[in-house]
Amino acid sequence: MDLITINFQEKLILKKDNKKIVIIAYPNKGFSGISIGVDAPQAISVNREEIFKKKIK
């Protein structure tokens, strides 16, 4: 696993096979943790781990 450090609201861009995924982290006000914005083609599924595991069962 790669660990990449970015600032809040800085874009992390992944590209493969001419498809681009943009990930942006935002501070989550009032809660612990962060909010993640993901812009990906509709054909790419984006899920939290527990949802992903339920889908593959």
C-alpha cells in the first residue's frame, strides 16, 4: 500500500486505461475523521470497505 500525504482540498488524481479518478479530502467539522469526495466514471464503483465486502459475498 502506498501512503500519500496531501493537504485538505488538494486533489489526488488516479489514472488508468484513460479513466481518471479524483479524490479530495475535507475536514469533517464536529466529528472525528474526514470526508472524502470522489469523482469517478460511473462504471467504477466507489464504496466504504464494509459495503464492498457485503457486495462481494
